[in-house]
Amino acid sequence: MPIEWGEAKNVANQRKHGLSFEEVRQLFDSGVDYIEVFDRDHSDFEARFIAIGPVTRGLILVVYTEIEDDVTRIISARAATKREQSLYRAHMERNQ
């Protein structure tokens, strides 16, 4: 699946959260299971999704949208909170 992002947004995300979108790409490219939830609260102008899953450094939360031709556009990403990590672990236990 093609993945894209705005470079200015990538730089801003690295400054704010210490996580590059290049690293975030691992989540989508690795084939590992992750949680995906429709973000109803922030989908007024476009359908947004939240994913929680692993990359090399640990569990992350990614906000993204899917645009034309099944392209995934990363909007933001950060380390998953303890609550989000617990949700992910519970998801993985249920799906083993």
C-alpha cells in the first residue's frame, strides 16, 4: 500500500513527538497486527483512522487517512500511552 506524508508535517512531528514518519511506515509495511479504529471525532472533512501497533522502538499511535487509489497519508504519530499499550496487548491476547 502506498504511504505518503507532508515533509513539513514530518519535521514538526519529529520535533513534537520524537518520531519520524519514516519510522512510522514500519507499522504499515511490517505485516504485524495492529489496532485500527475509525476516528469519528475528527472525521468532519475526511475519514480519519487511528492505529496502535509496534515499530522497532515500541508501541505507537498513528493518525492517518486513506486518500485516492488506496494511498495512506500519515497525519501524526506519537508513542502510545500506557492505556493505549494496554488496549493493544488486550487486542493481541484476544486474537491469538
